[in-house]
Amino acid sequence: MSRSELERQFNEIKSRNISLNLTRGKPSSAQVALSDALDGILLGDFICRDGVDSRNYGGMRGIPECRELGSYLTDYPADLVMAGGNSSLQLMYLVLSNLVEHGLAGATPLAGKDAKALCPVPGYDRHFAATEYLGLDMVNVELNDDGPNMDQVEELVRNDPTVACIWCVPKHSNPTGCTYSDEVVARIAALPQLRGDADAHPFYVFWDNAYAVHDFTDDIVELAPIYTRAIEANSLDRILVYASTSKITHAGAGVAFLASSENVLADLEERLGYMIIGFDKVNQLRHARMFPSRESLQLHMHKHAQIVRPLFETAEAGLQTGLGNAGLATWSRPSGGYFVSLDVKPGTAKEVVRLAASAGLQLTAAGATYPYGNDPMDANIRIAPTFATAKEVATAMEIVGLSVQLAASLT
């Protein structure tokens, strides 16, 4: 298609005065409405199964029945799961800040030392923001279809004692949608023991299993449980697993979970005691009553899939129509999670985002999927279709297709 024809079509779209936003992976109103039964589910019965009154103080690790829900999401035993407030990111920040300021599970703090975090890219911008804020340097590592490039990761862990941790989104990864292979999970679990001075220079794995049950096709993707691999590798004290119900129930009023060893949980429980007397146990009880079994959770997530799947199918169809066989872009075809990862011609991602914005479509900033907002190839764009209607997604992909073609025609 000639540039003049591209410009004609693009100007026609601009004349529609469109206003669309695909910047964040938010559940739609229809999705959060699936959990409206949480309101009133307790029917005045606030007593937990162990006899504790959920309305009162205490219980830093959460109520037993909610920790079982956390077990479904983390594949850790319930007694090694802490049920927290509504934000897993809060728990991640808690862990990382304690690692920096106080140390964790017998390790010395990182404050005042050179310290680095390994960041598989493209990845999650909020991981990168917290890491940067707390003063750790970030090192890009390649993310493949089966997980991080483990040869690269292992070399860095072995040879650079300042490398302190790695961020992982192991299932339906943000934004590529990849799921780590069994081999990669086992190699990651073994990372803390690669060093001869593992105690003097500990290495931690931050395992953010945000999309543990968020498949939206009939082919459920299985992720190897890192808990069993950590036991085999004798690395349980150095692996921290996160999950939440944020994209299961009400996004702003869910329950977050942290799973790790008893040593780690005891450390964090003590430090939390200086901040709070306990998390919201009433909300934990509401969630436990809503999901009394794995089967009830699976049924609920099937309802989510019926809402989400058509949006991703529409995005795929739109990208194929606008960019298929053009040789200008490649993109992921996820079977779960919340994102499509679009890779455009190197050096054009920022221009694509700018052009899309001029036509009324807000996309995640180019570079956001890399530490410091710096994509060295200026090629990756994260697309989040879940908070739009199918008609809006179709329009958005039309804008994306034209923006990619126009940006490429300038180079």
C-alpha cells in the first residue's frame, strides 16, 4: 500500500474522534461482576473454621481456609503460604525492601552494596519500577518461548556475586504470554545453589505467578511446581512465590499471597508486626467461602475465559488483517494471561505509539516492558485488550496496523 493511501486511511480514522485506552491489563466490568456474590456471602457468619472471629485483630499469616486458596494458586502447602491484603505488588515490595534494608532468612542486607536484579525482557514494568526505586541495578536477560535464557542467567549468577535476584512471571508471562518449560523451572530453582559462597552472596528468585489459573483456551497450560524443584535443589529459603485474586475476583479488593519457606515467612511476619496487627481477615473469609475447592476456582475461571477469549481472537484477527504477511511485525498468540506482545520494525515502536495516540488510541509507552523504560531495539509494544469491547479492540487493531505501516514507511 502506498504511503499516500496509508495517510488517507489514517486521516479517515482520525476524523472519527476515537478515544480508546489499551494501556493496562485490567479486567472488564463483566469480569469483576462475576464475583459480585462476595457482597453478602458471609451472611453474618464471621467465624473461621478454627473458631477465630475474622472481625478481630491478629493472624498475621491469614486464616487457614484462605491460605488453602493461596495453595491452589502457588502449589505450595497451605502452611507455607501467607494470605495478605489486596495487593501482591505490596508483598513483593515488602520482600525486596527487607532484602535491601535488613536481609532475609539469615542473609545480610544489600544496602550499601552493589546489587543487581536480573530482568527477563520484555517484562513487567512494575517489577522494574520497584527495583529501580529501591536502588538495585537491573540487567536485561533474554526471554525465550520457554522462559529466560538460562545459559545467560546461570553465567551471571555464577560469575557476578553482586547479582542478587531474578524476576519471573512463569505462566502466561507479561507481556509475551510464554510459560516456562519444566527444564527452565528446574534450572531456576537450582540458581541459589550455583555459588560456592551461597550464604555470603545469596541469590533470590521472585516468582510472580500472577496468571496461574488464567488460561482462556481449552488447552490448559501446565506449569511445573517450583516448590518441588526447590526442595530437590535445597533452595526453599531463597525462592519467594507470589499470587493474588486481583484478576479472579474484584481487582481492587482481592487477596494476595506469598509462599516461601518457614524461615522466610517467620522473618517477614516479625517485620510486618511493626507495621500492622493483621490483614483483612473478613475479606479473606469471603474469598475462602467463594472458592472452597480447586474445582470451584476452575469453574469460575472458565467464566472469565468465555469473556476474555473473544477479545484476544478479535485482536489476532485485526493484527492479521492489518499486518499479516507484511513483514513489518510479529506478535504473540497467547492462550492465557492479559497481553499481546507486538514487535515492530526496530527503531519504530515509539513512533507507532505516537501515531496511535494521534488517532485516539492510547497504548502502553514504548520501552515500558524494559528496565528504565529503555528498549534498546525500540521494537516492543504491549497490547492489553481486556478492558475494551470486541468492537473497540477491532478498531484499536485497525489503528495499530496503520500506525505500524506508517512508521515503517518513514525509515
